[in-house]
Amino acid sequence: MRIALLTPMKPPDHPVPSGDRTFARLIRAALEAGGHDVVLPSTLRTWCRTPDDLAAVEAEASAEVGRIADTWLRGLAPDAILTYHNYHKAPDLLGPPLARLFGCPYAIVEASRAEKRARGPWARGFALADRALSIAGALGAVTEHDAAALSAFAPDKVMRVPPFVDVAPFRASAGRVPETLACAAMLRPGRKADSVRVLADAYARIRAARPGATLTLAGEGPERDALEPLFPPGTFCGLLDQEALADLFARSSLFVWPAIDEPFGFAFLEAQAAGLPVVGGRSPGVVDIVRDGETGILVDPGDPDAIAGAVLSLLDDPARLAAMSRNAAAFAAANDLAAGLSRLTELMKRAAMVGARP
């Protein structure tokens, strides 16, 4: 099947790393592994920093629809359209008109909806995102939180499409270094920086109880200069490519990240793919990808005492840590690219049964 993949939030080849880029790449990889021809008809980002940006984005999208339609009318139309990520700040402005024009089955994965945005400055973006939800034949909810919100709007179209991960680059290792903690995060303002500050407090408590414990934080971003002094020298190692990140996870004994207000976080899945148990914040999306008490421990994301306590409890219990390591690897293996392909295939089948709605 020829599938047009639209990415309003961030295209898979965008130069700036993020969870959105990672998931876009994984969706493409899973579909291609299943033999599908995945095309990216546009790199247009509709993400708006402020509501005032939306009018210009709408105009750009209108022109882009015309350009794509001209191409597709020359015999290059896809069999289906799949959009990754649609919400009030990044509404899908290409999928709805193209699906209507060409009669393509149209599905959205990581569709999100926050009713509170129906009023106020983001009302226009919310309405545009809702239009896409209404026209799509199937909606893939990545988290239970999203599934509940979408089911209140279009219960007959919603199915769960949990996040998945390419486990191949990651590996469990018998050569783990005891008391070696790992973390991977983009050092951006807002909730990412807030999580790093909580992590700094938790790490200080861990080191007070376990002076030999070490932490390596992989990542880069504009807040690095402000955040790095909160940790002992040598904690930050900068942005790592996938191979280097896999090596870090393979030699570590525990992954730690507060995850304040995070939707889910792919680093949790990648860590578990390496057999790395997790201590993380009990945020709405994280509870869907970490099995509390089985593959890790989830606590209040803003509580450094709770995070430190969970880490120390596992470092004090090597048998439990080893069991969680095995469970983590098994959980990731059950959510690999093949699992992702199966979920996306079912989503597209549902969309094909309905077609693009008027």
C-alpha cells in the first residue's frame, strides 16, 4: 500500500531531536518493514508557538494542498493518508482536504483533544484539529488519557495505538556497572528543565546515602548552561547518537527521569529495551509504558525524596533489580516495530472501512 505520511508537528527528517521526531521515524520504519511504500508529501509544520501564528500557517497550508493535489492528480495519489499528531497547536491542515479530494482512507495516530481549548485564544486551532478528527475514519490514541478524551468526542473511531520502539539497537548486558544511573533528556525550558531540577535534588539525596553512585545525563539544549552546575562535574555528556546511547544504557543499572507533565517519553521505552529498569514520574502517559512494580517504580514526578527513595530501594535489592531488568526487556520486546506495524495496520483497516467523512 502507498501511504502518505503527514507530520504537522515535526517531520521525521527534522534536524532537532525530540520525541515527536522519534515517533514519526518509528511509524515510517514500521510501515516500511511491513512492505508499505511510505511517502512524505510535505514537510510543512503547522505547530504554532502562539495563536497569532495560525493565520499564516493556514495560508501556507492552503497553498501546500494545491501543490500536493497537482502532484497526486498526475497519477501519484496514495492509497491512504496517515497523519501523525494532531492537536490544537499543530492541527492537520493537509489531511482533511486531501482525503476529501481524493477519497483516500484517512487515519490519525496520536490524536489528542483538550476540551478546555475550545474557548479562549486557541479556539481556532482547536476547531481545526476537531475538523481533522471528524473527517478521519480512525483515530489512534497513544495513551489511555487521550483515548478517554477522544472517546467522548468520537467513540466509534477510537482505538489504542500504544507507543512502540525499535529494540534492535538496544541490548541487555551482563556487564552493568553497579550504582550507575542513566538519564536522557532534551534540556529545554519548561517541563524538561523542571524535571532536571527535580532530578538534581534527587541525585543529591542518592549520593548522600550512596557516595559511589554515579549519574550520566545524555542530552543537549538551551538550558544546559543553567542546569549543569546543579550536578557534580562530568554528569552531563551531551547529545548522544543512538549507538552511543545504547552503550550508555547497556552499562548502566537504572534509568531515572521525573517526567513532569510528559505525555510518555521514548527514552523510557529505549531504556527498557536495553533491560534497564526505570524510576520515573507517574505522569499520565508514563503509566502506559512503564509497568509500575514490574519494569520499574513510578512516583510523584515532583518529589525528589520519592525518586531517591525508589532508586535506593532498588540499589539495595539486587535480586529485585535483576527481575525488573528481565521484565523491562520483555515488555519492550512486546512493543517492538512488529507490534507497531500490527497496530498501525489495524488502524488503517478501520479507516478504509469508513473512508474520509464529509
